[in-house]
Amino acid sequence: MKRITLGFLILVLVFSLGCTGMSKTQQSTLSGAGIGAVSGGVLGAVVGGSPATGALIGAGVGGAAGYLLEK
């Protein structure tokens, strides 16, 4: 649980500091990837699989969804 909390705090810092010079599409893609990574990691841990694999898949799906929804 500490890893999830630390990962979430790092994502909050990245989003708050790193998104100022980005376009709306870039912000949406990054947000989708971050949310997907956290969700996939948690889901992977809950179902007994690999949290890292879940995070990678979630980041890819979330990033693609964020990109496509902004277009």
C-alpha cells in the first residue's frame, strides 16, 4: 500500500509541475497514462497478478484513450 501511495504522490507532483507548457492533447494523454498506470497496478495487485504488468498495460491503454478522447 505504501508503494501505491508513493506512486500517486509522484504522479500528483508531475501533473502539477510538468503540465504548464503542454498542449491540451499532451495533457490529456499524460493524464490518461497516469490514471491508467495507477489503476492497472492496483488491479494487477488485487487479482493476484503482477502489478508492474498491470501498470504497463494500464498506462498504454489510458494514454491511448486520453489521446483519442482529446482529438
